[in-house]
Amino acid sequence: MNLFKLCIKACLTLALLCGVINPVLAQRDDGDYLILQARYGTAESNVDVTQTLKDLARRDVTFRMGNRSFGIDPHPNRVKTLRIYAKGQRGETRVFEYREGSLVDGNLFRGWRGGNWGRDGDYSGAWDQRHERDSDKYGDRLDDKNNRADDGEFLILKARYGTAESNVDVTDRLKELARSDRHFRMGNRTFGIDPHPNRIKMLKIFTRGPRGEMRTFEYSEGSVVDGTLFKGWSRGSWGNRNEKTDWNYGASEQEERREKRSQSRYSDQQVSARINILSAQYGTESRKVDVTAALRMIVRDGRLEMRVENDTVGQVDPAPGVVKTLWVNYSVNDGRAQTVRVQERDWLRLPR
């Protein structure tokens, strides 16, 4: 009888242990890249955000980042980028780039939640350098031929470009780009299409990982795509025409809920904050043209989101060969007048 009770107790203990251990296993912190440093901003003005990134990592595996995430705007009125400098399993240095508003996936990085990374002295280098000095120290170079094998961890199934409301399959076009370059900066011109005019678009690459798990890589318009992450990249031996994908393909229930909450907040902002363009001028201090009517036509759902270029402000060029500026005088919900100034080729988003 006592032996029977002992067996029952042992089984219950084992069940309890499994209940504890399984969630731990489900949150594995074993990505392939060790973070050395993180910087946020632009080439002209950027700051070290390594410590802030650690705080964010402890709270969530994935998060959508921007000024609010890091509590700083290192270059006002400019679209900023988060650059994470990391060391791979073979010692090579790699730069991960996330354009403002992109989703950062901590599953790629080793010890993400633990924060045992990004220590003083791990990394030294400038914003645009591919850090040959550090690569040499770790025994490899980014451009080394031995490091150009098509041996990434993730097999691409499909790729889509656009927004949640309007997006297109760009898998075949991505193959063409992959054959010509390992890294490229992507956007409308890259894919030869603008699936949602006057909106910032996203490239989503749907993949299968080494353990069979589904993973989606997101690149905001203007970001650099790093092909070394993907298996068979330059050979184009990937992509499945029969694979059925939509914009949220492969997303977990938690990610879908987060996306719905984000869209809900965005919708609430659209309802509560409506932009009114009072006046707009485009050009230089000495040569400007009125583009008020053109900007008013771009306003959608109470918001204005556009890249400042000759084509988007009414197909005018008041000062050929010179970098121009857009001056916008506006109000929100018929409130006080405000003025914003944005340089050509930068993004304008109102309300701010």
C-alpha cells in the first residue's frame, strides 16, 4: 500500500515538474546572434540605446519601436533607424537595421531576455562602418568570401509588400534582387510597384526556421534587407507558389492580438485627431511655390503621411538641383495653428 502511494506521489511530482519546465522550454533564449551594441537615430545624429534595449528585452520578445520606446528623439522631423550590432556564431559582425516603426524580433538574439550582452568594450565603431576592426578581432570579415555561403537559418516561403489593407506578392521579384546583391535598401522603386500610395509600406518575408517553426521578418519601407539570414538566398532556391499566405500569415495569437490592439489605437487616433492643412509651401527660402491644394488631397482619414518629393507635393520643382524644404502650417481638430518644416526626401507625418 505504501509503495502504491509513493508511486502516485512520484507521478504527481513529475507532472508538476513538467508543467513548470514546459513553459520555460517554450521561452528559449538561444538566438544565433550576441548583441554588442545598439544605436538609434540617423547618420547625422544617433545615440547609444543599448541599456534601454535591455529594459525593453526583459519585458517582451517582440516590440514595435520608435521615439517613445527609447524615450528620445535624436533627430527631430527625420525618420530614424535602430541599428543592432551583433556577433554571429562564427565570430562575424553583423548589423541588423530596423526603420522607425518596425517590429524588433528578439528571438534572433542570444540571451535576449537575460540582458547578458552589450557590455562596455564589446564594440567600438561609427554609425556607417561595417566595423572591420571588430570583425578582425573576432577572426572574420563581413566581406570575406568564406563568409558568403548561402547557409542562412531561415527558408523563405513567400514575401509580400504593402500595408495590411493593400499588399502584393513580391516573391519572384525578391528572388531577382537576391541574385544580384546580399544587402539592398528596399521600397517602391525596388519592387516596381506602390500597392498603397502615400502610405509607409512594409516588406514581410514569411519563413520556416531550422526547427520547423514559422517566423516573419518585417522591413519598413527604406530599410536594408540582409540576405545572409536566409537559406539559399542568392541561388533563389526558395519560395513556394502553392503556399497560401496573407498579411498575418504565421503570426501567433499573441502577435495577432498585439496587431489588433495597435490597429485599434491607430483607429482611435484617426477619430480623435484630424489634421487641417492651413497652408503649405515647397522650395527654398528664395524660391517657393504654394502646394496647399496638393497636400490637402493627400490627407486620408484625418492624417497626412508622405515622403517629401517633387512628385508628392504636386509634381513641381521650384529649384532644380537644390535640396528643397516643405513648410506646412496646420491645426489638429481646429486647435491652434502649428508649423512643421521637413526637408526633401524625409517623411512628413501629421498629426505628430
